[in-house]
Amino acid sequence: MPVTLDSKEFANFFYDILKEQHDNPEKFRGIHTGIPELDELTGGLRKGWYIVIGGPQKSGKTAMMLTILMQLAMHKMKFMWVSLEMGMEMMGGRAFANLVNKDSSVNLTKFRDVDLHDDDWKEVERIKALVETFGGYWVTGTRMIEDILKEATEKEVEVLVIDYAQLISAKNMKGQAGSVAEDEYISNLMKAWTLEGVSKENMENRMLITGSQLNREGTKNERFDSPDFHKNSSSYVQDADLAFNIAPVKNDVTNEIDPTRRKIHVVASRISDTGSTFYVTFEGAHSRFSKSEQPLTFTEVSEKELAKPISKPEVKQDPLDNLIPEEKKAPEKKEVTPF
């Protein structure tokens, strides 16, 4: 049902919420993602937002969604994680690895090989206890968007994460499966879900995060940083409140992809300027992202070296006599003592 306010109710609603935010800023602060650059760009994530995380295969879309979700979960937000490509066991490995302490040796490979030692088990038990405190649900085995949204509504979740958009189908679009029209239909449903369910008594919206390949043609041609990358992208970007692309980073010297770095390119935003870019560290072994400074390129390193003042090495000058071979030195004159 739609929520309708007359002008007096509308004015009072906004004034009251503004006053409450002023008096209790911490209560209304956006939720941080754990990535400072993204938090600075957005001011923190908020309910009512439809967020699309793009990138080619194996770029880290799932890891980015998990990184953000774990922060939301630790802020006690009720969530539902829907995986369309992983079973419960694989999802467990990703989620647990994401929460591993940096000084621990536990990682995805150890989960895969079940190669855990005594200290590793202590860390796993700590993560288990932490996850048990989360108010969330983990879902697999369904692809229909109508079923996913119905389940999320019934469980009254605040944050819905779908991994990922291109694997979703729609019951009402069976005749146009895999088409642009189906993508538009699914995206419209997801956007609408973030704003539905409110009433005069409860004006709380919901947040939805999904991964997407965004522009498949652009991805194929590796045009990740092109300013017009999003122009030919799907409706997932066009409907989003915030959409950013995860692009691989090539080493400036070897021209090979750096497995530990990614470049984030904001392709759409209703809350900040588009076109912003920044770098992050990709921790693939833990399925997560963290802050990272922009790497120096080969050219920048060269310029940095050239800018250094030239310092001449101090040369110790040996006496001339020391440079003459012993056999060629004139015999020492002996002093003759007169009688």
C-alpha cells in the first residue's frame, strides 16, 4: 500500500526527522563499509539504497559484497544473503574467511583442504561465535526474483544481498528469459522492494545490494575505466542509487594483472559525483577488500628518482706515493751520520 501524507504531515515528518538526526547524529550516521574511500564518497550506506557492484568474472564482486555485508551485520542489521552460484558449504568458507583476524593463518585454502591445526581451530571457533550473533539468513537453491523478494519480506530483513544479478530469473518473464526486458523487469522489482513495506507508523526503508557484470561488451574489451563504460550497461546501473565497477589493475612494468589490487570506478550515483576512482587491496585468500593507496607507476618512480639531488660520493684521495708499485719506487735515502 502506498504511504500518503498531506502537506502538514509531510512538513512535520521531515522537520521531526531532521531534528532527531541533529540531536542524535550517531544514531542516523550511515553504516561504514570498512573501506575508507567508499565511506568518504557515500557518507556510509543507508536504508532505501539500491546498490550495484559490477565487475568481470573473478574480479571480486562476491568478496566486496561480503566485506560490506559483514560490516552491516556487525552493526546489528538484519540481513539475507542469497547465493545463486554457491552451496552452503562454499558460502560458509567465504563468510568465515572474510572474518579471519589478520594475524591468523586461517584462509580459504585451509577450509578447502581441511588443513586446520590447533591454533586454527581457536580462530574458527571465535568466528563461529561471532556469526551466531548476526541477525541474518543464508539462502541458496532459488533463482526466481519473486520468491527471493517474498522470502526477504516475510523475514522482515533490512538488507538483502543477491549474488548475483545475471543469474536471477523472473516467473513473469519466462517468454523473455535472458533478455534486456527481463533484466529491466528484475531491476525494477529490486529497486521497488527497497521502498516498499513502509507505513505511517514505520517509515523504515530497506537496502538491496547485488552484483552484476554491468557492461558485458565493455568487460570483454577490458574498457573498465572508460568514462562511458556505464552508458551501454544494463538497467541495473540505471536504476541504482550507487553503482561501482571493480577493475583489475595491471603492473605498469610487467603489464600483468596484479592479483592483490583492484581499482574502483564509480559509474553511477545519486548521492555523489560519478567518475570517482580509488584503489583497494584485494585479499583473495580471505574473500575481502581493504584500504589501499594508489601504486606508483614506473614513470612516477623514474621521476621521483630523477628529482633526487645528485650527491657525489666522497673519494678518499690516496697519497701519490701509494699509487706507485713498490718495485718502481725510488730507494729510500739513508741519512749518513758524519764522523
